[in-house]
Amino acid sequence: MAELRTVFAIIPAAEAVEAAVAAFQALPLSDRARLVGVHVAPLAVTFGLATDIALASFIEAQIAAADEERKAAEAEFAKAARRTGIDFGWRAEKSPDNLVSPHAGAMSRAADIILYPQVRPEVSIGRHQIEEVVFTSGRPVIGLPAGWLVKTLGRRVLIAWDGGREVARAVFDALPLLAKAEAVRIVSVQGFLDDPVRQFTHGDDIAMTLSRHGARVETSTFKSTRPNMRDELKAQALDFGADLAVMGCYGHSRFRERILGGVSRSMLNDMPLPLLLAN
């Protein structure tokens, strides 16, 4: 089984560095593992500005602010990596501000896994969205809640299994972590209140496959008394003491998910614990 050797971390601002470094150190890494910081500075979108003077001053201010943010993030990243003895690299590019996250994802396609520390909106100029990194990178992405400083990651893993393609991809992308976890629980919900859920591949089947890779797996298959998957997953994660959840990113069509919401969107809006996502 391939080991984790090359980890990329999306670093929109200096605030993301501490979580990224802590998560990197908590992963089951090879001896030659390397952490690469990725920063994409937003280029100003200037539509709607009335005068050339306003346009010029706006662009200059945005360029200066983005440059300061990049310098601060790079300096903090290098400082933290050297302090902890991590082998590291740094890559910085620019992109239109509405394409910052897709650009970061495209820059990260060489990663074994990507770390995505959430930051407060007010501390980052770039508009970052984790789902866009998942879609454009083609790599598994671990989203870290804002302010996450827990020192364990992947010791107790909860898998939100619905039998779909997306979560199957996420599970197999997570194999380097699952095989070394202390415990893995596969949660397979058959329905919520009076709303049944169709499953294409049962949780017992994927549990057997994972056990052949050395994972310590248990399954939990039931009909939930809670109204939705978000509430059930939060309860299950708390009960299991999970420090990582694995789930597919968008179980419905992307268009429907954007319009109607869904498990992925609700979990990303209120991330209760680190999430490993794939699509």
C-alpha cells in the first residue's frame, strides 16, 4: 500500500499554518514525507467601478493587500516548518478572485493528500471553498475546522457510508489512514424517520474489503430517529470519539446539491470535525 509522502496544504493566510503543520505531523507518514504550502493570491475583479481613478486605486490597494497576505503566510509557514523539523516547500501563484480555490486545487494534483485548514473569512482575502479544491484537484482533501488544534488525526475514523460512488472513492483514497487507525466505524444509515435511503453496496461488503487491508473495522447499520444525516453523523462521531470522518463530496448531482443543499453542503458549512472528502 502506498504511503503518504507528499502532502500539500492550502494556506490562504497565516492563520492556517498552525493547523496545517499539526495535521501533517499527525498523519501516518513515510520517513521522507514533505509538506508543500500552496497560496493563491486573488487578482482584483474590477467590474462596476465607475472611474479610471477609482479603478487604479482599487487595483493598487488589492495588489498591496494580497502581497502582504502572501508574505505573512509564507513567513509563518517557513517558521513553523523549520521549528518542527519538517521538510517543506512553498508554491505561490495568482488567480482571479473568483477562481482562487479551483486554481489551488489544480496546483495540488501531485499530492498524495491535501490539507485544507478553514480560516475565518475576515482574515483571508482569497475566496476559498473546499469543494472546489476537491473537484479540481482529483485528490483526497482533509478539511480542518477553523481553530482545529487537536493532535490526533485518523486514529478513530468514522465512515459515512451510503453505498455511492463518491464515498467509495473517498474510502479507498483514505486507505493509508484506515489501515493504521486504532478503530474504524462504518455508519450505514437505512433511512431517517419515514425517509428510506437506497444503498447500492452494503456496509458489510466494504468492511470486509477494508479488513483485508488490515483495518480494524466495525459496522453500524440502522434506521435513524434523527431528521437528517448531518445530525446523525455528528451524534455518531461524538459517540465513537472520532477524530476524522470520511465521506463523499456530493451524493447528488452537483447542480442539485448547490440548489437544494445536502449532506456535503451542511457538513461543510458547519464542520464538526476533520473531514476527508473525495469526488
